[in-house]
Amino acid sequence: MVWAGSAVVNTYPLSSYTFGTKEPKMEKDTSVADRLARMKVNYMKEGMRTSVEAILLEHNHPHILLLQIGNTFCKLPGGRLKPGENENEGLKRKLTSKLGANSPALVPDWQVTSFLAIFT
């Protein structure tokens, strides 16, 4: 059990989980300049984007999970929210798409307990 702000979070041993592989996620851009140009175009079309990322806790396993995108970029699991989507539901959707099984019958019960930081 871990205290996270105002919530108590149950953590489970690594043996409670199964691991597999998914198709590689390729980089959308070949350079930082290309990424910034794409983000500028998206901002002009859609305005401010809201993204969420997660730090996952696992009992007796003091590591932070990062996803590798292509050969040069790592990030926390998460991503961009849909318009009108709240942070908790959007984060659960992103975690399921990135870390959940490839079966619609196996949807994880993600526990989003508190925010570490909010940037505006």
C-alpha cells in the first residue's frame, strides 16, 4: 500500500502481471525540427493541446516505466486527450491502448489517484 497525496493506492507484486509485446511504435517525425513544425501546424488547426502522462507504481520495483519511440526518444505512457475528454478517463484510455492487452475483453482497471503536476 502506498500513500499518494490524499489517496491510498494498493500496489501489487510484479508476479501479478503478465508481459507481452506489441507492434513497434514508429516516430512520426525524422527530426526535432520536423516535430516542432508538425506541432505548430496542429496548434494552428486545433489550438492548445492537452496531454496526460502516467507514473506507474509497482510494489518492490523502484523503476519508472518509459516507452521507447523509435531509436532515439523515450517518454512516459500517456498521450493526447480527445476534445472534451477529462484527464482521468483520457489517461485510462491511453494506458489501455499503450499497455493493455490486444483483446477488448481484457480491459485493465487503472487506478488514477492523484496528479503529480499540471502544466498550463
